[in-house]
Amino acid sequence: MIEHKQEQKIIKCYHCGEVCAEEHLIFAKKNFCCNGCKTVFEILQENDLCQYYDLESFPGVNQKENVNTDKFAFLNNEEISQKLLDFASQQMNKVTFQVPKIHCSSCIWLLENLHQMHQGITYARVNFNKKTLAIDYIPTEINLSQLAQLMANIGYEPYISLEDSNQDKVKSENRQLYIKIGVAGFCFGNIMLLSFPDYLGIEFLIDQQLQPFFSWLNILLALPILFYAGIGYFISAFKGLKQKFINIDVPIALGILVLFIRSLYDIMVLTQSGYLDSLAGLVFFLLIGKWFQSKTYQSLAFDRDYKSYFPLAVTKLISGKKEIVPVYKIKEGDILFIRNLELIPCDSRMLTDHGMIDYSFVTGESRPVPVEKGNFIYAGGRHQGSGMLVVVEKKVDQSYLTRLWNHETFRKEKKLLSQLLINRISKYFTAIILAIAIGAFLFWWPLDVKTAWNAFTAVLIVACPCALSLSVPFTYGNITRIFGRNKFYLKNAEIIEFLLKINHIVFDKTGTITTASQGEVNWNGNKLDSSTQGVIRSMTSNSTHPLSQQVFQSLKKQGTPELPLEDFKELAGKGIEARYHHDIFRIGSASFVNGASASSSLLNQSIVYFSKNDELIGHFTIHNRYRHGLQQLVLKLSIDKQLSVLSGDGNQEIDRLKQIFPKDSKMIFGQQPSDKLEYIKKLQDRSAQVLMVGDGLNDAGALRQSNVGIAVVDDISSFSPASDAILEANSLTKLYDFLAMAKNARAIILISFTISFLYNLTGLSFAVAGLLTPILAAILMPLSSVSVVAFATLAVNISAKNKNLL
Amino acid sequence: MGVIILLIIASIVVAGSFLAAFIWAVKSGQYDDTYSPSVRVLFEDKKKKKPTVNQTQKERKGNDQ
């Protein structure tokens, strides 16, 4: 009963599951938090698709951010649609959309039933891992932009980009690894079966005559292992040697080769059984290790540059007529028409009288800045307000923000493979093994040539670093998985190794350590009476603007009731106007509320003005709030690491930052995107290992230059700039634990190495004595591998439990 | 003893055909998405009471106008 009561108190939106405000929409006896969610429900109900809500509770995506209605008009441009379509004909078109919002089984069901919403759609199929939707449609019934709009209407806005071509490469690589594992497993199993008589002693089990048949069959089965499944190790070893560096694949390739040649000799010349079972098992286990490590987050993109954010096409005015042209065709002097919430793709000059530009991509600061006619607008600004005209000053790739990507940092390969621990070890490992092998050979040579060769090959066989090369993929693979569970997604497992060396952490301020959604709202002016507060709450409750949402939330917390308003008007980029009884209220920017333009000193603060009948009553100031738990995180991190804060804003916040960060940390304000990059470079020149934590396109250069770049996002399905890892904002406070975990990884790997060395030592003592039998090799090899894998998995899980990451 | 040779060849042929089936499955993309098939089988095919959804929708729109 008590539980039931509690449920009643909190009303959740039927569509998205978000907690509803007291004044929420009720439709068909169901609660909705906003109009967007209700609309989606209505569309689904009309199309008899309400099973969507039965499969999972609150499956929808919050619809408070409205979609621009003209957003997909550019898809009607022939050139762009041709690039997107997988197949096109008169009767049938095929297209694959990226849909980042796919997150549950209801999503799959709804999207695959799209044909019920429009008869032009004949087939739809979701790939959940990649978050894509493949659609077949009849082009005469529905066109591409209508299709995209239809998906946006039900809350699954497709993400459209022209350069997602590398996905296919990953796909075919993955498939090939699966097939290799399949083939290796098949050969390994059969060779084991045929070698079984050997293990038990041939004489009493089967006829001596059968042994050659078994052995030859084994050779036949070993061929695909050598020439298909294991060929990657030879290629990699060869490539490494060509660059004069010994990677871990060199001793592996050497081991495989010696195993095969020695077995051929044993079978053909000595009519013995050979070591083919060990060979097959070795390759099979290695491939499994590779598969375990390579499991990455397919749906997350770690390589986005500004092109992923910028529009594909813009509306250009050609002799007074609006025409949609691809963005790369824009030239200096072109006149562009920019709609509300559209991104300005190149540096340009304003032609319309007024406008508000949100430069969050460039500076990280989300407060819109007013611009006047003739003012310069930087590429990457988002226009807020009614349509405006601009004249292009610089082409897209020459613009201020996009020039960052011409920097040399973006052209060179970031990581050096030779830095990896395993490759550094393998250099010494290979040298020692070769020395022992040659030593054993020289020792036996005067006594018995046959035993000398025997010992030489046996050393190389037994020392093949199977367990050694398994310890790394299993340790890193497990850690990657544990990080993923804590919403910390690594681009690949090798990042862990760079993570553990970090000694300097650079934070971006806005959006990274501050949160945009919940600010501190303060009222400046005479105390408001409760009915005025009610008016403000009602005015702001219907607005989607981030600042009015924050004002609304703060009043809601105070428990102000809402009041019925009339003549409600929201002017994008300006403010809200409404009438209550006979008074006209305005809330919003200075110029809108007060009539006068704001003085420039106040531009960098978030101020919301409020007036009654054209008389200014006061204003709200909104401060960014620092993320919860930041102080504790900083305290823990500063014990053994240097910290820096870079900010694109002015230094108003310096006093508050000084309270959080320790005295010796650096704080630099007014940083342009390229300044941030240079700052990181300077630190690295002083041999610091830098971790950059940033969030926006303005951090892209710094993320790329740093040793490890982490992009912080509020929502994992939103897009982040190119980085080595993506971290959900709520998990930012766990950063210390992640770094500590990475440090543990090194200890775990070193212990695993020791274990595998002990096995090798045992094997080697047999080998140098010339006593290594096939059966001993067949036992020793899997045993060492299994114990190393078991240790790595167990140790990682225990250390994660200790850090509350599991 | 000849029967053992026969049996082993038969067993390898059987195992080989499974391997071939596996390779076909991978190549046809069955391992690309391992999540959605598991939920897709659970979706019920609703019996359509109305003739087709689009028709009723059209009728409704017609009535509105």
C-alpha cells in the first residue's frame, strides 16, 4: 500500500518517463510532460501503433526540444540525396539512416513498423548495435526529406552525414575475425581428436598402420590454420620488422613457423606425431583474445570533426530566389538565408538588422550574443530568431573555427604502437629466447647434432608467448567492459595504457565541469509578490529556451503556483510576452524587455530581464553550477597530478574556481580553440603526459593533441568531437577511480607476465634438455593460457569491486 | 580397421558442413547485430481488425475536409 501511494505522488510522462510538472498535459487519461511527447503519442495512436508502449515502459525520447520543420528540406537536393541512397530506381529506393536515439526494444518495434505510418515505406530494419535503420521506400509516394521528417515527428530524428564510409570496413574486419575463429576452432578440434591416440599411447589403442593416416590428415588440417587463420601474425610481424621494430607478433610468428616445420619433419622423416595440436590451439586462443579485445562501441563515433556538426546544405539566395545548395559549393560573396536554430557554416557578415547568435560550438558558452547589421559572424554560430540574411566572407574550410582542422595535429597519427608495454617487452623477450635457443643448440652441437636441432626448435616452440599475448587483451578487454558499464567508453583498449601514465589533467570549464542544465538563479530587484512569481512561472513553463527553463525550475522549487495567462507570445531569441488580467508582462533579453540594448559589460552573464507594462522590475542572474562532486574529485586528483583549467570565457568565475581547485593549478581564461591546443603542446614539451577533458568543438584541437582526450557528454546519443574516449557527464566524478583502475591494469599485466614466464621456464628446462615431447607441449600451452586468462579476469573484477565500479 | 578411416572422413565431412554453415551465416550478416533478433522474435503480429491502417487514415482525413 505504501509503495502504491508513493507511485501516485510522482507523475511520470507516459511517453518519455520524465517526471512531470504539476501542470502537465493529460490526454487519453495519460500524463505527458510536454506537447512534443503528446504529439508523438497522438501520431502513434492514430496509426494503431500503441503496442510501442506495451513493450517497455516509458520508451520514448523527450520531445521538449522541438525539431525545426524545414530541417530536412536539403534532402530534396538531388546531389545530396544521390550520395545518401544505397540504391535508387523508379520503383524502389534504399537508404540507411543513422538514428542515435535507438535505445530499447520498443524503438526497434516502432521503427520496423514504419510502413504502417506511410504506405510509401515498404521495409524497415534496425541494426541495434550500430543504431541504424535501413529503409526501402517508393520514391513516387514519399521523398527522402518527408521520410526524415516522419521519423523526426515520432522522436527518432535521423542523423545525416555524407562521410560514414568507414563503417563498412569495420564490419568486414569483424566478419573476417569471426570466420577465422570458426576455421581455427574447426581445425583445432579435429586435430585434437586425431591426436588423442597419441596422448594415451598408440600401441594398445589402434593399429600402427593408422598413424601415418592420422598424421597426414593433421597436416592437411593445419594448412588453413597457417595460411588463413594465422596469416595475420606473419603479416604484422613482417610489417614490424620492416619498420625495424620487434612487436609481440614476431616471437609468435617465429613460434608458429617453427612448430609447423618441426612437425612436418617429425611426421615425414621420423614418422612421429608432431606438434600440430599445439599449433592449432595456439592460433585459436590468440584469435579469441583478439576478439575479446576488439569488442568496441560500434554505435559511438570517436572521429567526428566539424563536418558532422555543420549542415550539409544551406539555403542560398540566387537572384532573389531561395535555392538549396550543398555546403561545399558556397563561395565568398554568396548570400545565405539562415533559419531559426540553423548553424552558420562559414564566416560571414550580417545583412539583417538584428539577430542572436549562440556560439556554444566555438567558445563552449551557450548564451546567445546579439549581433547587428554589418557585424562579423563566426562559422559555427547557431542563429536564434526569425530568418536572417548573411553574406559569406570566407569559405567553409577557411573559416575561423574550421581552420583548426588544418592544423598539423590533425594530420599525423596520434599514437605510437612502439610505446605499448607489450611491444616494449617483446623486444627483450625475443632477444632472450633467441639467445637461449642458440645457446642450447651450441651446447648440444658437439655431442649430438640431432639433439641440438631438437633443443633449438623445442625452445622456440615452448617459449612462444601465447599466454603473454593473451594477458593484455583479457586485462584490457575486461577493463574496457567495466568502464563501459560506468558510462565511460573507450575508443579502443590501448587507451588504458596511455591513461595510466597521465600526470597532468586539463579541464575545459564551460560544459565540462559546469553543467548547463541546472544553474543558480538569483533575483535582483525588489521582492516579488506571489502573483508576479506565478506569472513568471507560467510564462517560462512553456518555453524551451534553456534560460527560461532554469528560471522555471527555480520557481517550481519554491512552490510558486501557475496562473492562467492570455496573449502568450514567444519570440525566438528575444523573450516571452504575456497578459495577466490587464497587465502586460515581458521576460527575456534586455533589448526586448527594456527597449534599450544591453550594455556590453553584461553580455557574458546570463541575465533575464522582467518588466510589467514596459516598466523594468528587475532581472534574474543565472550562474553556471559546477557539477556535483567536483570538489571531491579535484581533491583526489590533485594528490599526484597537476591540474589546469582552460576556459573560453572571461575570468568572472576565477574566485569560485579558486575555491574548488588547489593553489598550484593553473587557470587560463579567454582561450580560443587554437590556444587550447598550443597550451597542451607546451605542457607536452615539458614532458607532461596530458589528459584533456573537454566537451565541445572548441576543445577538438586540444583533445586531439593531448595524450588522452576525453569528451564529456550529457547524453550518450548526442554527438561529441573526435576523442579517445567518451564519458557521460554523470560519471565525471568517477574519473579518479578510472585512472586508478588503469594503474591497476599495469600491475595485473605484470603479474600475468610473471605467471606465463614461470610456465615458460618450466617448459624451457625440458626444452634445453631436449626432452620436450608433443604431449608435454600440448598440456603446457593451454594450461598456461587458461591460468593467465583466469587470473587477469579475476584480478580486474576484484579491483573494480574495490573501487565500486562493478 | 578400414572402417575407422571411413568414420573419420565422415565425421570431418559433417563437421566441415557445419563450418560452411557458420561461414555462410557470418557472411550473410547474422553476426552483425546480435541484439535485435532476440527481441524481434517476441514482437506479436497484431491481427489487423481494420482493413488497412492507411485506408482508414485516408477516410478520416477525407471526412475532416
